[in-house]
Amino acid sequence: MAKGIIFDIKHFAIHDGPGIRSTVFFKGCSLNCQWCHNPEGIHAKPEIFLRNEKCPSECRFCISACPNGAITRKKGSIEVDLSRCDLCRDCEEACVYGALEIIGREVSIEEVLTELEKDSLFYEESSGGVTFSGGEPFEQPKFLDALLEKSKSKDFHTTVDTCGNFNSKLLANIEEKVDLFLYDLKMIDDKKHRKYTGKSNKLILENLKYLTENGHQVAIRIPLIKGINDDEQNIGKTVEFLKTLCRVKQVNLLPYHSGGSLKQKRLGKKQPEEDFQSPSNERIEAIKNIFKECGFSAKVGG
């Protein structure tokens, strides 16, 4: 039976599809969006996550627990030599303050299903269900397919939250098991898309077109970053593109928030050079109205 690597299961989620849901967050993503609010989902393998502000200076439990001598304390902060760390989790178990955590764990289909079934009553009462997010679920296609198969056998409503940058051949086994696709659309200009995400948007637009032409329910999600994709040109071209598609009516606008920046720091990742910000409330409202005037059902938030 397929196994996969996830970094979280969120219960009682209300922004990841209709109703009350359970959201499974997959590790691994082919994009590297500089403003990503879940940077712990980008790398496919488990990672060290440090909260040095929780670590008391007199504690040495994690240092003593590490069998490889990968952990040291320098200038009052814990540091991990990743070249010596084998992610054995001994340090995590030794840390009683929650300062050191391994993000990402391998799980079986049965383990995930057990968690999802805990919320099944809420799915029924709220017309909710399960959402597979990330990271990017299509980075673990066999695991995703197996989870969708099991979820449909339980009559759970299924949603896949995707960046769209995946081999279209993967849809053959998966598409009919998905009730709703939450589809991220960052920007239309390909050169700009490459700059800020590391990849072309050509495949993303092609996959979106395929899903809509084949009758699948799709809700568009647009992260809004001031000075990056909230300009008149990008919004106008986005509207023009979406108007060419079948069945796309829902557009969710997701204003940037800085939570991902702190996570990047705790993961030891390089901070983006640009200081990303959310557009003003007035600009967000104006963008929402542009979509509404063009016949879309637009709202701010998930």
C-alpha cells in the first residue's frame, strides 16, 4: 500500500473548500514561490524547524540526544549541521520546550484515513469533506490517488488544492475522483512567473484549460502581492484568460501575509530579497469588483 510524506493534517478547516473539512498537507512542490505561506511544504523530505525563542539557554537536552553530534549552541542559538543530521528525531523527542521539530513524516493510507474519519460527522452536517493540499499533492501521485480512492469509497467530498504545475498524464487516474479543484493562479506573464516561482506558467495554464474543458469543477485562487501581481495589466489579462474557460465562476483572492517569512527563517532558508506586502484594502476591494463586474463570483479569502 502506498505511503507518503505529509507535514500536517488540519481538522475543522473552513477555508479549503465547502463546509467543514480535514486538510492533508503533502510535502514537496515543483514551484518555489518567494512569498509562499507554507514554505515547509516545498522540500519533499522532512526538515528541521527551529524556534530558538522557545529554547532556554541552560538546556542541552537536544545536544546530548543527537547521536551524530549535529547540534551545537552558538551565541545563544541552537544550530544544526544538516550534513551530519540523519533526521532520526532523537532531538525532537528530547526537546521538552517545543523549540526543535522535524517537519514532515511518512504515513500510510490507513493512518491518514483514521484521522479523516474522526471528522466524518462534521462533513455530513456541513456538506464538507477532505482536502489534499501542500506543498503540491501531485508531487506524490500514487499516494494522492490511493487517498482519493479511499475517500470516495467513504462518500467523502474530495478537493485537491494544486498549483497546476504537474504532468497532465497524472490526471488520467485522478481527475474523476476529485469533486473540486482549488487552482492557484499567480500571474499571467510567463517571464515574471519564472522570476518569482522558478517555473514557467505554460503547463499551469494548459492544465487549467484541460480541467475546465472536461467538465471539472474549478475554483481559482489568486494570491495578491503588492507591486507583483495586483497591477491593472495582470488583473486584466487574468480576467481575459478566465473568460475563455468553461465552468470557471469562483475566484478567491488571497492577500499576502507574512507568516511564511517567519517559517522560512525557522527552516534556515534564505530570505527573499524583496519585502512582500499585501495590497491595501481599497485595492483588494477594487480587484474583487473587477472580477464581479466580469461575471465572476469573487470573494476575499479561501
